[in-house]
Amino acid sequence: RRFFRPPEGGTPNNPAPCRGAQCVNNGSTMPPESPSQTPITFADMLAGKPMVSAAVVFMLGIAMHGYVGGNLAITLLMVVVMLLPALLFRARPGVSAALLAGAFAMLGQLAGRIEAFRFPADHIGRFTEDTPRIVQIEARIVDPPRLLTSPMNERPLPPKQSTQADVVRIFTKSGWRSASGRIVVHLRDPHPRLAVAQTVRLAGLLSRPAGAENPGEFDWSDYYRQQRILASLSVAHIENIEILRADPPTLLDRLRMAARVCLEVGFTPRQATDHALLRALVLGDTDPQLRDVQAQFVRTGTSHHLAISGMHIAIIGGLALWCLRLVGLRPRAACLTAMAIVLLYGAVVLPNPPVVRSLLLCLAIGLGMLGRRSIDAVQLLAVSVLAMLVLHPLDLYNAGFQLSFGSVLGLMIFSRPVMRWLASFRDRDIALAADLQARSFWRSARSWLRHALTEAAVASSVAWLVSAPLIAWHFNQMNPWAILASVVLAIPVLIALVGGVLKILLTLLFPGMSGMLATLADSPVWLMRYSLDQLDRLPGSNHVLPAPSPAMLAFYYLVLAVPLLLRGRPRWHRRLRFAPALCPVLLFAPVLWHGAPMQRPPDECRITFLSVGAGQCAIAQLPSGRTLLFDAGSQSGGDLYRQTVQPALQQLGVKRIDTIFLSHANFDHFSAIGDLVRQVPVGRICVGPTFHQDAGHNHAASLLQAETELAGVPMNTLARPAKLALEPGVSVEVLWPTATPPGHDNDASLVLKLNVRGRTILFCGDIQAKAEESLVSRPGDLAASILIAPHHGSAEQTSAAFVKAVGPKIVLACSAVRLSGKQIAFDQVVGSAPLVRTGRNGAITLHVQPDGRMSVDTWRTGLHWDWP
């Protein structure tokens, strides 16, 4: 089979159709059949696209790699055994096609198994465990080191550095030993001279990449596993980094650096965010400054505009081809030059699946144009998919890969039929009369603008319908305004993209004009940010969806493809031609049926203790739907709100916090509160009697006070013996401190008892010996079903008596993975009651049923306890 559609003249096996009044068939004459008499069926559509079938079968094989085992050599032998008869039975197309399909499926399954499970004997993953271990390795830097700054919250932390490296050697008991494999390197102290192509010696903690610890949290372990990265190295000090040698940068490295310098020069510090956005749009670079802007793109459903995709490649290639033809270059030379420009642009931007797919597709189309062959876009897309999956089979599971190829395939298949369907509503006589009239400039401009907007709306609608289920599958999100937002942002994004490319080229030719060029390039970026901000204000801009089941996904795309599958069956095609109109109903149905991916049963009280490292955060969802928050902070650094708290709130379906209880003015208990009150409606914040006094000498706490005042959230002071009746059967009792506590900081923490239907949960904050001793003197008040261990599960001299006075059925502790000496000692103090720590088990969920039954589940380890 040919890769491209045969020319219209036909082939010896497929002669061209007759065009005369009659044609000869076995010596007899017969009139030609009209198109209505010989409808094109779905099978006819695939008849000239062998690579489509090959790509589909190959993908099915990859998807089965985890379910079908066997010896690799035997599998490869079976592929050869299938291919040989397929060549011998070419005269029997059915048998040959079945054998070829089986061979391609087994090749896909073989490629998936090799990519997922076959690693060399000296791979760094064989030296790696879940528990971090101290190692010394030599590696070559392969990724430009990125500087990671902390969010601009109440206490910004020093910047960190991250890169990737290929391991060369590792130091073992028997000395230096050769090793292989790629690792992620995290540097707590940024190294100013670290660069690509350097061979360095690193000493740090080697471990596996962290998996998801909380609901909605990003799973870095799975993400890196798809890239065959099984280890990460954390380097604490700059003294643990030694540069052994530096290879000269390659031509590609110098080219990428020059492009970024040309884009940056001329921008002022006040334009830093606009420059970062333009750099992400044109070159695909990420920047911490774009944290909030990227969140807006995600909420408005327009993140595809920001990511380098086929649209960017098509715009660059089409603009280059148009300019070259405008200056009079011959078609063949213009096509070759445009292909070279597209290749150059693809080399400058960071590689990712959409870029590679777009490059392959553009090159295939260019080769078809140069060879004067008929260009079948679907066939070429299948060739691109097959080429990428042969190199990286596990990209099949990547969200970017699925969204990129799925959206492009949908645009290729559905855009033209939808445009023809819209055109059928126009009166043909009126349209013909309008075409015969003399057209003025303004009439032509209006016609072009109407057609362009219609095409943009159709393309956005088709892309949204195709990609929305995949977005719900991977990200549990859907935006009903995504079509409108895509159309609105299309023009400023197009102008900004072209302006950014011209900024690089013109700065390279005229360095003295960099300031003026930066100002011109900044204007469409400002317009894009303004439009994005207005779109983000639309009501209901982000819905959280439960992940659809595989059966639901299959049914959705089957309904979407009904008009294609029924081609050639006029009666059924006419009856079911509007079946794709059910797809938006299928998309919105989960929004109407479910409130969140982790739907809470009616009348259940659920308390989720998030794993935040050295800190504490508990989300209590009451039977009536009200939500309480007990602290939200961590000492472990990072953007706690956006990385952990916000995804968990979305997964749990929380859209409003009624009351926040802050135990005391320590950063590890409130670091995420400032971001939270800016993003989520909050009813009130309750603090202890010393919080405002401690904020006088605690800069982070004073900034939090300013944030709450700006957001209009009142701060109420609580002290013993206050009691808050929240709803029938639910109350919060304040056990400590009194209005005049004996101390500050930890011993002044709020100690709260949450009463839910006869069950009690005791929150202890960070109290230590003095407060515990005072509370033990009133053992009747302390008795509780669940104990949230004080001071993150640290032992004091009074801890044994305190735990005995509480008498819990289970003890929960919010702590980091690595425990201090006092925390290790607390494990012995607890006694017979189970002790569950978030650092060991991930998030912990406590369920209280309407009849008082309790259960505890852990997110990562899957442990479970029940109490009647």
C-alpha cells in the first residue's frame, strides 16, 4: 500500500473512474452511476488509508502491554511468523490484512513492554528505594537548569534549582561503578555555573520520585515513569556539587540560547510577566511568574493557546510560505525553505509531543507537495502517530499526546462537514445573487471576517467536543465557556505569536531597535492578558467532574462518530445524523448528577487530613454541606495552596469554607491561608487569644491579618469555655487556652473538640508539656474517639498520661516522612491504639456515618479501620 492516496489517473489495479456518457465493462455499455447511487461508505473512506489501520492496531497493542505477558524472543518470532504468510497471501486481502493486523498488534505490545519494563542491569533505578539514601554519583547535565522561586506569599523561601542528568557512575562499597539512566536533580542551593553538557559529581539523597499523597494531587512518579525516569536526587548544599568537566555547547544549544536572548532584550523589569508569557507562547518555556496566568488559562479552558501545538507550527509555516511566495520565490523553492524554517523553529522550542507531531505532519505534507502527490491529511497524521509511538510507545498514555492528536483528528474529520451543514441553511439563490454583485472593499472584508469567525467557532466547538472527555479523564475539569474563550483569545494569541517571532528575527538583524520592538511585541500580550482576566470572571468558569469510566469514553466517541460509521446507509444516516448533538448532554450530565469526583454520601461527615509534610491541614465536610478547615500550613516549602490544598478542595467538591480554625501563629499552620482567602469564599476565621499579640512580632502572621482584612473575612477570638453550635448534632468545644493563657506560641494553641453525632475528634494543635499537664487535670473533658496528636505527634514528659486520659480508638498525626527523635518516641507512647501518620500513608480520611459508625482510610497505602 502507498503512504499517500493514488493520483486521480488511477493505478493498474484501481483504474480511474469513467467521465464520459457511458463506459465499457466486459464489452457492454452502461450509464455511469450518480453519487447518490454509489454512496461512499466508512469502509471506502479507510480503503486508501492503510496507515490509519496500522496506527490503530499498534496503539491497541501498546494498550495491552500490561495485560499480556510472555517471552520477548518468542513474541518477536511470532511477529515474523505472521509477517511472512501475510506477504505470501497477498492475493487474498482478507487473510493478509488479518495477519498484518496481528503482527502490528504484537509489535505494539512488544514495544510497550520493552519501554515499560526493560531496563539495563546497571540502571540507577536498581540502586533506588522509597526511603532516601545518601549516594555519590557522576552525571552529565542534559536539561538547562531551571530556577524555581517560591510563591509570593507571607514567607517567600530562597530559590531552588532543578535539572535532569544522565548518570555515568555511582560510588558503591567496591568503589566507582558504571551506571546508566536519567535522574531528576533538585538543588536546594542554586549553583551559578551549572549548565548543559557539564559532567558533575553530586552527593545527596537518592529516592524514587514522589507519588500523589493527596486527592487531586499531581502524580510525579507516574509522570516521570512515562519518561523512563525512576530516580530523583536531592542535593542540600552547593558544596556537594563538583563540576568535573564542561563539554562545549552544541550548535543546537547555542541556537536555543540566542533565540531566548533576542526575545528577552529590550523588555523592562515592569514587563517581566509579559515577557515570561511571550516566551512561553513562542518558545514553550515555563516560568514561576506565570503561576497565576497559567491557572487562568486552565480555568478558562484555553490552555491549548499557551502550549506549543500544531497551531503554532502551522502559523509559522504558513506565514513563511506566504512571505516567500509574496517575494516571488518559485513554489518548490518556497516549500523547501518553509520546511527548513519549520524545522528551525521546532529545534529552538523545547521538544514535546505536540511539537514533534506537528513537525512530522508539516514535513509529510511538504514532501507530498514536493512530490506532487495527493495529500491525505488523516493518512499523514497516522504516519506521524506511528512514528512517535515507535520511538516512545508510552506516550500513548500521555495527556498531551492524546489531546494533541485527538483534537487534530477531530478537526480533520468534522470541520468540513459542519461547515457544509451550516452552509445548507443559507438560501442558494440569495447566495448566488450576492456573488454576482460587484463587491466593494468593505463588503469583501465583512464576508471574509464572517467566514473567518465561523471557521474559528466551528474549529473551537469541534476541538472542545473531542477534547472535553479526555480533559475530564485526566484533570477532572470542564469549562462551558471554553468555545467562546478560544474564539476571543485566538486573535491576540495569533498577533502575539507572530510579534514574538518577528521580535527574535528583527532583534538579530537590528539590535539597536530592541526596545521599540519589545514595546510593539508587548501590546498584543497585554491585550491577551486583559481578555483572559475578563473571561476568568465569567460565572461557572470551571466545573470539577468525576473521571468518566472507559466504557463512558467509548460510548461518547461512538456517538460522536455515528455520522461517519453510517455513511453508505442513507436511511440510518438521515435518522441519526444529529447523534453528535447528544455529546454536550453527556458532558454536562456528570455536572448535574455529581458535585465532585469524590462524591460524599448524603448525611456523612468526612474529615480529610492532607499530607503536607511538616505542617497540618484538615478539611471537615459536615452532613449539611458546610465545610470547616483546621489549619492549612507547612514548613516543607513550595506552593502549598496550588499544589495540594486547591486540588484537594476541587476533588472534594468544596467551593466555600464556612469557618477556618487557626490553632496558633506558627507558619506551618497557616502558610496557605493567605492564598486561600483570595481564591475561595471564607465565612470567618477563629484564632486563639494570643494570635493577634504574636502577629506583632511575626511578619508572616501580620501579613495574613492584612490579607484577611483586604478580603473582608472577620477574625474571631476563641477561648475556653466557648462552644460553637454549628448545626444539629455538630458542635465545636474549646478546651484550651483560657482567655489569659500562661504562655505563647505552642502552648497557647487552640485545643478543640469536634462533636459529630456522639463521636468526638480532638484537635490539639502544637501544645506541649505545660498545656498537656493543665488539660490532664480535667480528664473528663479530654475523652475523645479520635485524637489528632499534639505537635505533629511529638513526645513530651506528659504525653503518656495525656493519651491515656483521651482514650482514643485511633491516633492520627500530621507529620513529614522523616521523623524527629521526639516523634519516634511518641510511637512508643501511644500504646495499643493504632497510630497513623500522613507522612507514611498519605492523606487520611475519617468517615462518620449517620448512625455513628466510624471508619478511617489512607490515601496512598490503602489501610482501613472500622468501628461500630
